[in-house]
Amino acid sequence: MFLGKTVKDYESCSEKIIKQGIREGRFPCEHCLRPMARHSSYTRGIKEIGQSIKVTIVWCSACEDWHALLPDFLLPYKHYSGNEIEGVIIDSTTEPTVPVIQIETAASESTVRRWINQIGDSIRGAVSMLKFLFGRAGQAVSEAAIEAGSGYSELEQILEMAPSAVKHSGNKLGLANIWLGTNGTVAYI
């Protein structure tokens, strides 16, 4: 979800947004779509900037499942920000192709290779799911309007066809996760 563009923004407004959202029942469970309640929180580090944030955990009493409310500038199960990972993905798909060793990032070469493979696969799945979700919402996605290219390029094009604007930090991977999460999809990038 969008909780600020930066860690500083996140720290200043996230708690208020989350409290209000829980009170209004705006955080439905991904599985049963019932409103969730605040359960706890944990500290999550962002490796490349050396900062940490407090992430709120919500609880679904019906499913007996927990969910973390991540800002869109973080990706699930990743120690680097979505912005850092997105930069690597973009650099890896430019023409001419940049060798992995030359991609500017604080991450190791093996981490960069893993991101390119894992995130690339996740993007392809997200593109398919977003086409379905947007079509279901009445915004048909024209296959003819999508220029073939990298998975990331197709993701950008699909997100431009979204049925409505969604506030986000500027990170396309995070924006895709917002769309997937708010539509009850558990397949995140």
C-alpha cells in the first residue's frame, strides 16, 4: 500500500493511515476479504540505505492468518528496497544489455542475478494477472497496444491501462503489488 514515498514520509504518516484504515475496515484479508485487526509490528531493515522501519502486522480472526502491511517501496521477503531492485531490473533489460557485473547497486552479483531471475518470473505472472483484473474491472487490455519487450516494459504498459489512478511512490513493482493486493490476489512481485 502507499504509505509515503520515502522512509521519512512513511515514519511521519503510516501509523495514522493504518489506524484509520483498520478502524474503517479498509484492510480486508487476502483470503476471505473480511476486515482485519492490528496484531503487532516488527522492524524491517532496508539494506542499501541502512535504515529501518516499523511494519504493522494485521490479523484475520476468520482465517487465523497474519498479514504485513508493507509500503509500496518494499517488496515482500526482500532486504533491499523495491526502488533498488527495480533499478537493477531496468538496467538488466536495457539495450544493449548491461553485463550483471556493471549494474550499479549495493547488492552482490549473485543477489542481482537472483533478482533478475526471480523478479522477472514474478513480473510475467503479474502482467497476466493484471490483464485479468483490469478486464474484470471493465478496462479491457488491448494486446495489440502492448509493444513486445521485456517483462518490465510490458508491466509498465499494463499499469498505464489501469482502470483508475492509484497513489504510489513511483515504483512500478510496488504499484503492481498494490493492484494485486487490493484485488484479493496473493501473487505478489
